[in-house]
Amino acid sequence: MSNQLKKNAISLPGAIAMSIAIMAPASGMMFVPQVVAQSAGSSVPLVYIIALIGSIFVANTIVQFSRRISHAGSFFAYNSAGLGQTVGFLSGWLLLSGYFVFYPQNILVASFFSSRVLTEHLGINIHWGVFSILFILIIWYLSTRGISSSMKADLYFVGAEMFIILLVVLAIIFQGGAEGNTFDVLTIKGSPTGWSGIFFGMIFAMMTFIGFESAATVAEETANPKKNIPRAIWGSVIGMGLFYILVTYGMAIGFGPNNGEKFAQSVLALNYLAETYVGDWLRIAVDLAGIVSAFAISLALNNATVRVIYAMGRENVLPKKLGKTHERFSTPIHAINAVGIFATLIALTIGFIFGPYPVGYGVLGSFATLPILLLYVLASVSLMCFVRKNHPLEFSWWSHGIAPLIGALLMLLPIYGSIFPIPPWPYNLILLLVFIYILVGIFIGLVLNRKTKSLLNNVGKAISSEES
């Protein structure tokens, strides 16, 4: 066993695939816009425009860090360098809650729709739990063999699912939707509660943006990471942001600018639109795209989660064994095994208690989103401190001061919208659990800070080694 990942295992397309797969263009557009419409009405595209702007400012923060630090722990290392060991551990703690919880969440939805599609179209009844175990085993095998094979699989999956979604959207736009092509859905007009509905909708819209930063977790395995990781981050956030705006525009006019309530009440809006504007065959294709997308995001989330755990094990803030790699494949085998076991337990437990979809899917998603948004805020502050302290001659008031501040403020909007007013059951319980989870992370970080300075020292050595 060693503690080194395989160098140059991933190219630029592979790094882009890592980010886009976690952003999940097909499953994101299948399951999220109608939830956004519940508060924003037909103004869903406007929500995604604001979410894209916020994500671009956050992307600047991550790109500035990735040009200086190549570390599998991404935010874990970035915020350790900028804000110290306690905040660094808390950042890794928050990152785990996001990536790791999103993994079984998407396993649930992939399993649910796999079971449903087989039953509806072939009359074959296979329980969703069987698919959950099968999908996790396939992901375990691919991630054990190496990151390269996982990224190639994700690249093919992403291309196929985006093509199917575009077929639906272009058909709607070319036919003029329900009431003709209009810019009304890009304004505040369609929101029944005005800007408060737009800001609350951002919570769910950001679910589909979360992941653009995940290319940073494979920096140690990417060729020329100081150039390719920033390119992957910019390419994924801008490319997917424009894709989301186009798709939600098509969906909004598909229902009509005056039918936001119908949009919100549609459980599977994209399926309905595919059948309405094209035919039943495309609805089936959309179902398959959703399954493929949910599996692809699960694969990418597994890889990202594993590398954060591996990095934290390597820096001795998690059990040291988790920081070891496979002798033959140079993959973090113990972290892979741990993630696989816990993902299985969470997916099956939540699935059997709440049902895999929509309640189980929603419960896990709401728990995972808030910590990632808070992480974006911390990273923005960390960048300002890090560059000011370590690279004072390179400090730019725009790139390292104003832009990160704008990004932090924009990320605070959905955080505020999720707290005030207090959400209804069961989301008020999830809010409480997230708060407790954050407090536990702060406590552990303070304990580690008093016992050892190894994390800060090791991250500092890594940065100094790279810069030299």
C-alpha cells in the first residue's frame, strides 16, 4: 500500500466530465425545475440566470485556488491554507456531507426509475433495492480499477443524456410552446411571490450547479492541473449554466408563461413535455436518460467523495488507513470500500423509510445542499486571506477581493431563503440536522486543532513544494 494517486491519469475532457457528471444535466432537468416552479412560477429561467451568475463568481474563487494548490481535498486544503486548520477540517466535513449524501440520493432515483421503466414497458418487476445494490457494486468496480475508466464512462453518459434533453427542448421552441416564444419567463412576471420566490427557488436551482468545482478533487491525477483544472471548472459552469437556461426556457414556454402552477404540479415535467410535443417514444428516451444521468452522477460523486476522504486520511485527520492506495491500480481502495458500504446503508435505510422517490430523494438532497452553499461562502473569504497573506504582490482587488465577496453574498441568498421563513415539515427537521452536523464539525475541528498541527503543516508543505 502507498499513499500516492496515479499521476496524469486524467486529461482535460476527463476533468470536465467529472464536473458535468456531478452537475447531472439530465436528472437535474428532470427532477428540479418543477420544484423551483413551486416558488418561482414560470420564472424558472430567471432563477437559473441568477444562479449561473452566482456560480461564475464562486468559480472564480475555486479557479484562483486551483492555480496555486493541486490537492485531492480541494476545499479541505484551500480553506486550511487560507483560514487555518479548524476551518479546513470543517470544510472537508461540509464537503463530505454534500458529495457523500448526494451519492446515495442519486442511487435512489436511478434505482426507482430503473424499476419503474422495466415494469411499465416490459412488465418485469424488480425491486428498486436490487438495482441500488447492483449500481453501487458497478461503481465500486469502476472506481477500484482506476479514475480513467470512470471518467470515460461518465463522458459517454453525459453526451447521450444531453442529446436527448436537447431534442425535447428544441421541439418545444420550434413549435412555439403553449403560447408562443416569449421573454416573459425570463422576468419576475411569472413569480407568484415576487423576489422572495426567486431567492427560495435558488436553493433548488443551486442543486443542479453543485459539482462544477469537483474537478478540483482530481487535480493530483490530472495532466497539467494548474491549467486544465481551471479550464474544466470554467467550461463546466458556463457550459452547463447556458444549457440549464435553454432547457428551463423551453420547459417554461412549454407549459406557458401563465401556467406556472401547472408547471409546479407536474411530477415529471420533462416527460410530460416530451410526450406532448414529440411523442411517447421520446418520453421513454427521457426516462432512460434520467436513469443514465443519475448513475453517472453517482459514479462521479463516489470518485469525488473518495478523494476527499483519502486526502483527509493522508493528512491524519481521519483514520490513516483511508489515505492508502491500491498497490496495482493506485486508487484509494480503503476509502472506496468505506464509501461503498455507507452509501449502501444510507440508500437502503432512507429508501425503505421514506420511499426512494420523491420523498427520500428530497430529504437527502435538502440535507446536502446547504453545507455546500456554506462551503462556497467560506472559500470566498479564504481566498481573500490566502492571497493577501501568501502572495501579496499578486493580490488583485477584483479577482481576490470584490469577485469573491460578490460570490459569497449571492450564495447567502439561497441560505437565507432556506431559513427565513422556517420551512414546513420535514424540511424544518432537515434544517435542524444540518445545524447539528455543522456544530459537530466545528467541535471536532477545534479538538484536532488543539491536539495536532499536522494538517496545516502538511498542506503548507504541499503548497511550498508545488510553488518551488
